[in-house]
Amino acid sequence: MTELTPEQHRLLLSCAETHGTPTYVYFEGTIVRQIQTLKKHLSGLPLRLLYAMKANHSLPVMQTMLREGLGIDAVSPAELMYALKVGFPVDRVLFSANNMTDGEMHFATGRGVMLNVGELSRLEAFGKAYPGSDVCVRLNGQVGAGHHEHVITAGDRSKFGIPVEHVEEIHAIAAKYSLTIVGLHQHIGSGIMDTKTLWQAISVILDASTSFKDLRFINVGGGLGIAYRPDEQDLDMSSFDDLIVEPLKAFIDQHPSEDLSIWFEPGRFFTAQCGVLLARVNTVKEGTVRTFAGTDSGMNHLVRPAMYGSYHHVLNLSNPDGKHKTYDVVGNICESSDFFAKDRQVAELREGDIIGVLDAGAYGMSMTTTYNMRSEPAEVWIDADGSQCLVRPRRTVEEMVAHEMRQA
């Protein structure tokens, strides 16, 4: 979403006026559109869609996923409990904690949720504790991809998953404890924009799966990317039928397991484009070689540019027709890495203007901190009919200090 509709533009300015800044705003209609798009392009498969809730766990986002029939990929006990309290059935939640502790294993199993195990030692520990159980295993097919090296979650340098070369050891542990491997999982990375790379990784797990005779599902992961830059092309969904769907259907027909389904678990693809971070320009400063536009938000609210060098489109919502000038759009955090955009052409920014940082609905609020003792942003939900609902208010200075004093 590198452009806004006139109605979205109006609603964002209305949110800033009503709720102040900094504020995350989420559009329900965008999430539903993305879900329906993926369902359409995967039609014909025995399919289940999970939502990787680490992308954005705002309550109305979660409720939308539930209404649309999705399941949940949870990676911590709190995520798991939250998903269950929202109303997701236990059989639609997969627990995929990385480097899982014994306590986490017991927590999830005690609630009837299936574990997704990515280490041989954890599979052994699970077998000892729960012999005769069903379990999912995460494989590392040694194919990794993503928009930055920090989000590549497979390959020989990745901590995630059991290397596919160790399949025989998986079978040995399963036999030792009468475990039934009912699911296989992989996830190669985040922000994947190439369908051929996705299929390459899927092919590895498909090949490995043929030695598992009791599978109920193969989870091929998520990581589907979106176009953040104005000149970037969206993921080519039109190629899914030829490159993904038809080969998967043919594979399922020949697999030794009966009633096999295919799972996908996107996070970013469903939510990134639904979110806009609103901030107010409070300082315009001419440096010797740069012009800085300082805002009342920062890297503590959207860390992706600082952490990954990620691009987010920035719009001047108050002065959209102003002459474009070059700015470093920066925040109010005491770090040199605190920026939203560098050397960026933006319609002239004036002190008091409202900016929108686009495509911030995934890995924005969920990665927020209170660094420098600055509050989290507010969150506003906009229904499909355009109604606004304040989901989370900003904390006042007094509330933040009182919280810290209670810890003493």
C-alpha cells in the first residue's frame, strides 16, 4: 500500500485529530482482502491457513482471523494462551516455540495444543514425557530466503529446524517412544517475493515427507512478501496455480499418507498493508548537508528501518500536494539509528504536519518497546464500514512512572 484511497486519507487524518499521535491505525478491509486473495490462489488444495500472530496480535486483528476461519501459529506461552482466550480451538493452534523449555512443552501439551518441534533433543524430551503422542516436526531443508539475513530461517547458518539430513534420527526417536509424526513443518524466511524460491523450499520438505507414512499435514510455512516500495512488484500470485497448486495436488495424490492437507502460515502477507503509523512532525532542522524532519515517534515504535534497513513509504497527510523535498525523517529516541526514512522525497514537511508511515501493520506494534521510557503508540481499528475504535490508548507519563514505581 504505497498509496491511499481518498477515504483512507480522510480517516487517517480523523484518527490523528481524535486520538492524537503516535498512533497505529489498522484497516479491517485490507486484512480480509489479503486472506481472500491467498485462499483464491490456493483453491483446489486440501488447505488450512494459519496466522503467524507474532506479526500483529492486536485483538481485532486476531478476531478477524478467527472469523475468517484461520488457525494460529503461536511461538510463546503467552501467544498460545491469548489465542485460546480469543476463541481459537486447540486443534487450530500450532505451538512453534524456538528452543522450547520443558516448562513451555508442558504448558502447551497440557492445553491440548500440538507441538512443532525443531530440535532432536526436544523431540527426545517430548517422547520421554509423552510417549505415544502425536507431534509435528520442523525440518530445515537448507533452503533459506528473505528480505534480510536476520529473517532467513533456514539454511546451514540458521538455528531453526532439524536438518533434513537427520530424518533417520527423527524416525528412530519416534519409534523409541511410539510417537506419531502427524505433521512436518518448514519456514524458510520472511518477505519472500519469488514464487520459484518458495517452490524450491517446498520441494525439499515434500521429498523428505515421503518416508513419513502417518502425516495429516505438511506445513510449508509463511514468509510471503508484499511490495513496500512504489517501484516494487507484488508477489506474482498468478503463477501460484502452475508453480505451487498443481504440483502440490499431484504430490498429495501419490503420497503414502491418507487425507493429507497442506498448511500455509503467513503473518506479514495478511497484515502489513493494513497498518499505518501516524506521527506528528515537531521539528524541521536544516543541517549542513541534510534536512531533518523530527517526529513524536521513533524506532521504539517501528524498529524495522533501524534493524533491517527496511523501506516504509512515508506520506505527508497534512500537505499531500506540497512540493517534494528531500528529508531524513527521524524519531525522538536517543540513538543515531532512529529513523523512518533517509534521503527521502516527501511533500514539504512543516512543523505540525501529520505523516503516515505505510505498510506498518506487521512487525510494528508487536516489536514496540518503551525505550527511553516513552509510551507505546495508541492503536485504532477501522471496521470495513469506516467506523473507528480505540483499541489501546497511549499511556501517560504519570502512568508509566507509576508502573515502574510499583515494581520497586
